[in-house]
Amino acid sequence: MKQRVLTMTRYLLRSLALSWTGIIYLLLTLVYWLVFFPPQQKTPDSDNYIVIIGVFGPAMTFLVALSLTTLANQAYNYPLVVRLASRVEYLTAVLLATLLFSTTLQLLLAVLALISGPDLTLSHIAEIPPIWLAPNILAAVLAMHASDFVTAGWSRVYIFGVLAIFLLGQSSGNSVSGWFANALENIGEIFWQQNWVFMGNQFTKVADWLTGDGTNKLGGLFGFVFWPFRAMVEAVSRGFFTPSEALAPAIILLYATILFLLAADFFATKDLSLIE
């Protein structure tokens, strides 16, 4: 199995690297370097260096994953798929090719940014691998769920819909919570008009709670999902990780593992319809 996965990974990497898409991604990396790390002036301090390149990694990984899933979904790859013992091997090869290509571009950017760049200490260098790799892996898996290659039915709608709910929940301000509280009060009034006193009381209580401290509590609950990302940025800005913040990359990898298992299940059980 290992040999088959590595062979398909090399095939996908070579196909992308020798295509116009791969050249465009290389040019985008150079443009990003010239914009954020112009060689004629000194690069920002090491903290900004880590964060700026850390943002580039997931963005580039997402784009590369979309390109490779499109390439893997072509009909001329069908002879490869039918010879595999499991479709998951094909999906794993796509993931590995994505990470290798995008990480290579990220490392190229990191090397170029060291021209007139900051002096990285040993502690900063030790922090870089988990800070950069964990979000890259998560971005690659999310891109798979967004592609036609993995999507089974409405699967991507469900997954990204849940993410949108959590994003809205953690960033909801007084206007959103106020609108929702008014809607609940209106529903409660409807129940009151129908003499359903118990249901009317419950909706009214929830509306009162939202207009009080409910908004902050809900924001904290929804925001907990995104805590690892905030923890890493805060730790890099501060210059050190607390014991709890050190777990942030591992939690992101846990998210990626769960999503990859879902992607593998979708891909293994869907009706495979490759594009001509």
C-alpha cells in the first residue's frame, strides 16, 4: 500500500508542477514575498515573520488541494483507481501531494523572507513546524470537502454550514442576538395567544436570557472551536506558549483527522463519476 500511495503522490506532484497551474502558484508565492517581505527593506520581527508566512501556508494549501482534487477527478485516472485495493489510498496520495507541494512553496517563501530578515532564535525555529503544518493539514482536508472529488450529495453543505454557524455564533454582536431575541419573543406571543402558557413562558425566558448575558456565553461556546487558532497567534505574539496553548496544534490536527475520516468515508462509498 505504501508503495502505491507514494507512486501516485509522485505522479500527482509531477503533473501539477509541470502544469500552468503549478507555475501560477509559484508566481503567487513570489508576489506574496515581494509584497510582504520586500528585499529592499528589513523584514518585520520574528513574530510577524512566523505569523505572515503561517497565514500564507493554509491559503496556498487550500488552493493547491482544489487543483489536485480536480486533477485526480479526471477520467483518464480511472485505470489507477480501479486497480487500488482501497479508494482511500488515492485520497491519501492527493493529501500527501497537496502538503508536499504547498509546504515546498511555503519553505521557499520562508527562505526568501530571510533576505534582510529577522534573526531567528532556536526557540522560534522549534515553534515553526507545528504552527505552520497543523493549519496546512486542516486547510487541505477542508479543501477536499469543498471539491467535487470528495463531496457526496450535500456533504459539503452540511460541513461548511456548521462552520458558518460557529463563525456567526462567535462573532455575533448585539444586533444579531437582539434580532434573535425579538424573534423568540414573537414566537412566545404566538403560543400565548393560543393559550399554550408553558411554551410561551419558555420562549420568553430564552429571549430574556439572550438580551442579558446569554450573548457572551454563546459567543464563548461557539468560539471555543476556534480557540486553537487564537491561542497560536497569541502565543507567537507573546513569544512563548503556555501549557494549554501548546496543545493548540494537536487540537487542530484532531480536527483534521476527524474531517479526513469523514472525507474517506464519503469518497469510499460514493458513486465515482470522474470528469472527462
